[in-house]
Amino acid sequence: MRRMKPIIIANWKMNPATWREAKQLFAATKRAVEQAPHVSVVVAPPAVFLRQLRQEYRGKRIMFAAQDARAEAGGAFTGGLSLAQCKDAGAHYVLVGHAERRALGETSEQTGAKVIAALALKLTPVLCVGETERTNDADYFDAVRRQLRAGLSGVESSQIGRVLIAYEPVWAIGKEAAMSPRDMHEMAIFIRKTLVDLKGVGAMQVRILYGGSIDETNASTMLHEGDVVGLLAGRVSEERARIGSLLQAIERSA
Ligand code: PGA
């Protein structure tokens, strides 16, 4: 069986500051993507840039994601953004339950509602899970199991293949070093087992990504040894000079 192309989600977070810089960063990403035909790339820009980036992009290789959105279809939610609006602006994917949203108070129940709403709109939810710390006992497995259970509680077994799981240990996000591929491999086995317990054997096929301090030096090892099909990249994807090195490193080993 041919290996599927690795999926790299470029999470720009709340960057850059201006539309001008956003266009420059996107242009650099586009060039990097052209040099990396064996890599699938999803760009998750701040929502205010999404529609125009999508409209101006003439290629087919880059897909777009929203970084977050509310589950409700509309209503009195000042400052909110709905999934339908993100889809209308050009998103195919949506990050759900990113650690930085959970840290601001998003509950697992809200995350679960977003996953259901995204599937109903035919958006691909990227459910982000991950423990805040690793202690010596194996509590972190329980934390991940709880997030998976709540995040997927409304998902039918038949739909589980439409959800991407991004495992992002909070202690490795925005830090110096990523988790080791060996530990990721162990976690991927745990995630798959948990999903099979919850949703049946179809969940064996679920696609798992890793995120947390991924860069050009560790990305391809993580993809080869971490039992993941993709990566969620923050800082390295926000730097015009580095997105190309990241995709090249992956392309060379794809
Ligand atoms: P980082 O962020 O690559 O800067 O650690 C990853 C993420 O939060 O998705």
C-alpha cells in the first residue's frame, strides 16, 4: 500500500499583525508547497485573513483551516465566529479544542459540540488533545482518554474516519523541544486503542497528528517513527524563512 502524503497543518495562531505580512507569509508557504509535491499542506490563518487568502489562491495544493469557531449556527455571541461562516470563507478544516482555547476556558463539552457541528457542515474537525503535564504515574493517559471521550461523544462510529486527532502535549507546545517519537508512538497506540474501545474497529484507521515544537530538525523523524500521519506546526510555520526548510525536510524523507 502506498503511504499517504503527510499532512502539515500550519497554525499561524494570532500572527502576523497585518494583511501585508499575511500575504507575504502565504506567498512563502505557496513557494514551499510547490517544492514539496509529496506533502499535503493546510494553512490555518487568523480568521480575518481566511477569505481573501482563499480567494487569491489559484492553486489546488493548499487547503485552509479555521483555528476555532463556535458550534452554534448563529445568534448573540459578540466576538464569536461560527463554523458556517468559516466554511463560507473557504475553510475545509477546523481546529477544535486547541490547548490555547482550552486554557481560555473551553470545556470538553464545548469541544464535543464543535466536532459534531463541524461534521454536520462537512468540515473536517481536527480534535486537539493532550495532557498539561507528565507526572510519574500514568495520569496523562487518563487525561487524554477523557478528552477523546468528551470530544467524540456525539460522533457515530461510521463518522470517526472523518475526524483527525492532533495529539499536542501542552508541555511541548511553544517550547524548546518536541516530545520524542518513541513516546509519540506509545501515545498513538493508546489513542487508537481508546478510540476502538469507544467507536469500534473502524477507529483503527483514524489519522493521528502530532503537534508541539515541531521544526525542520525533528519533523521527518517524528513522521517516520512517531506513528503519525501529520504534524501541527506553530512557530515554524509563521516564519517566512523557515516554512520552506520544514517542508523540504519532510519532502526529502517522504
Ligand atoms: P508550536 O505550536 O509548534 O509553536 O509548539 C504548536 C501548536 O500549538 O499547534
